[in-house]
Amino acid sequence: MKSRVIFVSLVLGLGLAAEQATAATTFTDDSPAANKPATALLVNGTEKQFASYVEQRVSRFARKSDWQNYIKVVSLYNQNPVAVLSLNKATRDSFNNAANQVNEQLAKRSDSEASRWLTQANYTTRMINFLWDTDRRASEPLELE
């Protein structure tokens, strides 16, 4: 009987110690970025796959300057995100016009791959515009009242 009590106490003690160890080493990331997979943006080489898809499936559009402007800014963003901040207003406007054209062309397609690329292109465009907007606001003087 005594050995059973010791055994049960030992099992319960080890169980509680293991539970505390698990609780101590569990990290919870509740940031908004944690809910988005890394594949939500055209990064880490996926912009090249996207360019290949557009050149194969939407070849007429791929020959236009809008597409060249769009992919040039996205590639620059992937090489060095800070570098997009140095682009002038005309290039930024051209990029946004091209992004609208990309969205229209992909929305016309009915395959699921086009839908996935459309989502990634939208997230990437929004991220680049967010950087530009943040940079613009940071460069404006603060008005104290």
C-alpha cells in the first residue's frame, strides 16, 4: 500500500512538473502579422513566379509598360524595402496605376491560381503604399496646438 501511494505521488508530481514546464515555455504571438502566412506577399522569389505566371497566362498585358513598372517596383521592394521610399511621385503614381491594371487582368481570370496571385499582389501593393504613406507622414512637420 505504501509503495502504491509513493508511486501515485511520484506520477502526480512528475505530471505537474511537466505541465508547469510546458506552460513556462509556451509563447503566444498575438500580433497581426502572426495571422498572415509569409506567402501573403510577393516576397522571397515568389515575385519571379508571379512574373512567369503573368507572362504565360496574360501575355498581352505582360508586354505593356504598366506591367514592367509594376514588377520593377515589386522587385525593388524585395531586394531592399527601404529603397522604394526613394522613388519619386511619378513612379509611385505609375506603380499604383499598374497595380490597378494587374488587379483587373487577374480578376478576369477564373482559375484558382489567378485568385491566389491577385491576393498576393494586393497585399504587396498595400504594403508598399503603406511604406510610402508612413514615409510621407514622417516627413511632414508636426503641428502643435
